[in-house]
Amino acid sequence: MISVVTAWEIALLQKKDQLTLPLPASDFIKKAIQRHDIRELALTRTTAISAVNLPDLHSDPFDRVIIAEAMQNNCTLVSKDATIATYPDIKALW
């Protein structure tokens, strides 16, 4: 699964030249989704409210949404951000 918020963040990082991809972000993400049969998670009202109600361990709203989505979908969240793993009831990898 990939969050639409992750796609947004990838596109922003590429635009700021903080992420190098072989294609424009929109094409790269589309091809990755197709190639790996990835399901996109839409940002819902429930997720947005859950992200706000998380403990205040992380100040990045992107990451808070991704954490809430992982919790709601019982997924392991793949990230190098060590703060994510400090949330109770989150499964984090990296």
C-alpha cells in the first residue's frame, strides 16, 4: 500500500531536488504502483482526525497521517524516521 500523502511527499522532494528519480514523480509512482500491484490509500476524514489525535511525538503532519493510516490498516510502516517507531501500537521497519 502507498498513501497518497507519500506520493505527495515524493513529488515535493523531487521538486526541491532532495530526491532524484529516473522519471517525473507522477510517472515514477504510477509505474511503481502498476509494476508491484500496490494499493493506494485515499486520505479520509477518519484518518485525518486519527492523525490529529495521535500522541504529540511527531510534528510532521505528513508522517502523522502515514502513521494513522498504518495503524488503521494494520500495516508495517517502512521509514527511516526513528520517531515513528516510538508510537505505541505501530509496526515500523527500517
